[in-house]
Amino acid sequence: MVRRPLPRILSTGSAQIARSRELARTAADSATDVLHPLITITRGLRRLASAGRRRWAETPKDKHGPLLFLVASVVLVVALVPYGPLLAVITLMAAAAWQGRDRTPPAPEGPDESQAQRLQALYEALVPYFSTAEDPSPLYAHGGAWEKAFPSHEFDGSGRITHLEIAYPAYFPDGEAEARARVEHLLTAKSGRGREYHFDWDEEDSTLTVTVLAPLPTDIAAQRFVSAPGETVLGFTDPSQVPRTLPLDFGEDRRDVPPVVWRTGIRSTEPHLLVVGQPSSGTSTLLRSIALQALQYGDVLVVDGGGTGEYACLTGRDGVLGVEVELAGALASLEWAAQETERRLIAANQARQAGHPPPDDTRRPLWILLDRPTAFTHLADADDRKDPQSLLQVPLRHGRAAHVTVVVAEQFDSLDALSDAVRQHTRARVVLGQAPAALLEAVLGARPHTTAPDHVPPGRGYARLGTGPVHRLQVPATPDPYDDATSDAHRQAVLDLLPPRTTPADGESLPVPAEALAVEGS
């Protein structure tokens, strides 16, 4: 079937609207410039009238008569004097223009004394990094002026730097990560701790732009995101990093927030995900969020090596193939997943050779979520059994063609126990919690261009999809609804997203824990 083009009014509507807005803005600015004297005089007449009413109200009632007689006498004299009315109108217009002038105090040019001292101190601190003894005309020198080194700067109400552009000599090795890290550490310490900074190095112009980042929102609850099949929202980031926003509900309010979207499927370049973090950093929260989104279009298999019951809310739900917390169940489930991947590949290949589309059961997404699989590795070694990670080679290697996606969550102290297949095929990476820059670079493959906050909230970290940029990330709050420490609003948000419970063929419902019934019934 030939795809019909969109009507011209739809394909060019956004451009026409943008041009119309620009023309309207230009016309409004021009009209304001032309009518500025009239606007000033009108404002002055209004102020003079207000002053006259106040003077009349402040005058005692017994003096209203003499005041009216005085005003009438002045009007009579002006009317009898040659050119009196004309001179009176000119005088009134001049007084109105004077009263209607813009009285807003002009913004101070340049920084004040305290801000200049802060910039000078920062300049002196950068001298050892941006100067050499061989430079005949150094840009940075002890006792020098900071005006040429800092072309632009902005401060907040407390006098701390919020934006700073730094010019540095061309011989500074800005291509070396160690040299950059030393300068960034100094700027973070001198500009004020407790905030997050973004460093933008322009190697072509030899400039460094330092910007204070606003905190990422931590009040985003689990909800149904506006996304297409094959798109998974990992979390949310800065508006300047991604060109897309999603409408989200914040209680009764609704705001647009920029997301970090991970695309899976047959055309994905990063079909599998690795999540790394500290304990209580939000790795299980991210896996629950991914599971709730995956259940809209596919099936989910959960293998929980931690065994803490973080995924009990998924047990017995439609689309959930199993929630395994023991070694035997994990081995059986992952072995089935490997065979299912092979079956899908064979069925799709046979259909393709026969000239038919792939069967529907091979195109339904299958998600394999593993939380702390290295715990099963230690148990398998102790019992002399097969490592469950060895069963992931087929889904990891051929999962993209078979619509099988693998998500692995592990802690920092067990990274060495991950298999080579997991390390090699999980090119989408997420790091949650506090971590040194060297460890972030080892996991993500690149250092973030931002500093980490002193206090890291749960679900806060960084994400990198393949060879793309490193994004700040805040995972939406998706707690275990059966946890007593969960707020009622977040618990209900997760319960609303859970699919209904599965009813077997014999009509008898699956056994449900009593605490689960109590939570869902409340």
C-alpha cells in the first residue's frame, strides 16, 4: 500500500505558526517603540490625576471652597493670558512626561564588590592550572585581572556563581581527562559545594562554560507514560540534554518533563540493559518500573537473586511468566528462555523462507529481568551446578532478532562476578547511587560532564545508551506496594498499573498472600 502524504496544512502548519508568532512579536515591538512617547505621557497623566485625588482627599473639608476658588482663578488667568492655553497644555504634557518616565533603577553594570572578590579568588586559584613560565603574555598570572579570563558570569541572590564562562590558553591539555578533572574539582570547591555543575569544554575556542544545574524532580510517581511500543522510559533528565518531553501528572498538576528513553526491538542498537548501583540506590525500583511498562505489550520473567520479595506484587499477574527466587527455579526458567529464543529464531526463519510474515508468538516481546544474578552464581558453585548466567548467552546474543530483551541489575561489589556475555552484550548502562568518577567511567565507558551531589536520593544516577552522551537520571518512584514504609500515594500508583491476576483454565484463582490482599483492598 502506498503511503499517502499528509495534507499541506498539516505538514507545514508548525512552520507557519512559528512564522506568524515571529511576525506578531516583531509588530508588537515596533508598535511599542513608535507609541512609547504616548504611553509615557498617558502614564504620567494617570499619576498626576492620582496625586490630585490624594491631595483633595487630604485637604480638610472646611478648605475645599478656598481651594476650588484658587483653582478657578488660575484657570481664568491662564485663559486670559495670550497663548495661555497652549502654554498650559505644553506645561501639562511636560509634567506628565516627567512623571511617566520609567523609574526602575538601572541594573548595576558588572559585579558588586563581593562578587568581584569571589571572581578574583577563583582567578587566582586557576593560575597554576592555566599558566606556564614560558608564556610571554600569560592570560593567568598572580595579581592579574580576571575580566579577560571570565567573559560572562551570573550570580544568584546569595552571591554564588550560577553561570561562568572561562577562557583558557590554547596550550592547556583540554583533551586529557585528568587535566579536565583537576580543573573541574577546583571549580566545584571554589564555586560552592552542595550543588551540581555542568562543564562544557569547547576545545575549538578554548573556553569552558560552567553552569549550575537545577535538582532533578524526585516526586515523579509511577504512571502510564506516553510512549510507543518498543520505548521504555528509564527516568528523567535535564531539558538541555534531550529534545523530547513527556506530559506527567504531579497530583493535580501536569508538567512536561524530559525523559531518558531506551528503545528496544529488532532495530535497537542497545537491545539489553545493565543496571549497577549501591544497596538501596534504586536498582530494584528501576526494574519494577521497567516491568510495569513491559507488561503493556509483552511478557515478563523475573529472576530475583536477592530473595527479598521485591517483586512479590508481580506474582500471578497477567503477562508475568514467573517470579523465581530459588536456584532451581532460576535455572529452569532461564533454560526455558534460552529454548524459547531458539524456537523464535527457527520459526521466524522458516516463515521468512516460505515468504510469510513471522508468527505472532515470535513477535510478542519477552523481557527477562534479573536482579543480582551473581547470588545464584555463588550458590551454583557451592552446589556444583550450572551457573544461571551461562544460560543467558543465547538470549543476549540473539535476543534482538527474537524480540527478547535482557535487563540485569547488580551491585558494585559483585561486578567482577558478572559473565563476559553480560558485560559484552549489555551496551545500555545505568549507574545509580554514589560512585567515584573512575568507577562511573569503567561502567558507562565515559565520564559524566556533571558533578554528583553530596546527598544522592534513591533512584538518582547516570544513564548512557551505547555510545551516546551520559545523562543525569532520576528514576520514577516505583516502590514495592507491599512495603510498609511506602507512602499511600506511591503504593496506589503502582497498584493501579499492575495487570489483573491470572485465572487458570479450571477457573480457580491462584493463591494470594494475605498481606497482598490487605494492601490491595485498602
